[in-house]
Amino acid sequence: MKKILTVTIIFLFTMTVYTKAQEVKWYTIEEAVALNKKEPRKILVDVYTDWCGWCKKMDKETWENPVIAKYLNKNFYPVKFNAESTKPIEFEGHTFVNKGEGTRSSHQFAVALLQGKMSYPSIAYMNEDLQLLAAVPGYRTPEQIEPLLHFIVEDKYKTESMDEYMKTFKGSFTADK
């Protein structure tokens, strides 16, 4: 009985450590910018709101997926940004605020990232020079977002279309792997 209990405890501990190791390490935009100065990487900004059901679904099903979490942590500085936050943001010499106009008012930083096309969830991608590459609206499954992450990290957007890239992409969720 003691042996079974010991094995069970070790198993549970191992699973907890493994699960924790697969979580996305989210940063603030300020933290991501500071880290990027030391070790340049692309920045992914998950633009969400507290009331967005699809945002919560994406948190649970996409960002918590171990394959996606591991890839994000290795290749990006992932940022979570609440589009309705009231905290001022300093970015590239500008101060962005939420003026609080109306219900569900959008933060100026979210408006800038999404180029005024306010849709949640949306993912903004920046290069190492902090230039906006794209803002992609809508919920994405792990299978849908994986090729996009690779497309951005591998700089394929510079030489080919996403459609062309998809013809040869073999990801972690591909059936023949």
C-alpha cells in the first residue's frame, strides 16, 4: 500500500511539473519590449476582453495546448493585452490610454494594434523591430494557429503567401506525422 501511494504521489508530481512546463509564459508589452532588446524575437499580442467567450475558449483550447505553448515560449515573447484595460501603455515613445468613452471602451493600444478593426480575440504579430506585421482576428484552434506561428517565425511572409506555405507545411497536428 505504501509503495502504491509513493508511486501515485510521484506520478501526480511529475504530471504537475510537466503541465506547468507547458504553460505559456505571458508578458506585458513593456516586459516583452525590454526582453526583445536583450534577445530579439517576434512578439505575439493576444488582444482579448474579459467578456469575450471566444477569447476564453482560445485560452483553454489553443494557448493551453502543450505544442502551441512550447512553440510560443521558444520563439515569441507572448503578450496578453486586455483591449479594455485602463492602464496607460508606453510603447515606442508614445503613451496609449483608454479614455473611457462609452461602454466597453477600447484602449488606444488595442486600436493601434488592430488598426481600428476591433474584434476579439485578435492576434497581433510584431517583428523584432517592433513593427506590426499583421493583426489576425478570430478564434483559432491549435491546428489552425500552428502554421501561422511558423509562417511568422520562419519569415516566410517575406517570400511567399500563406496559401503557398500551407501547401507544404507539415505540423505537429498533421495526420501523417
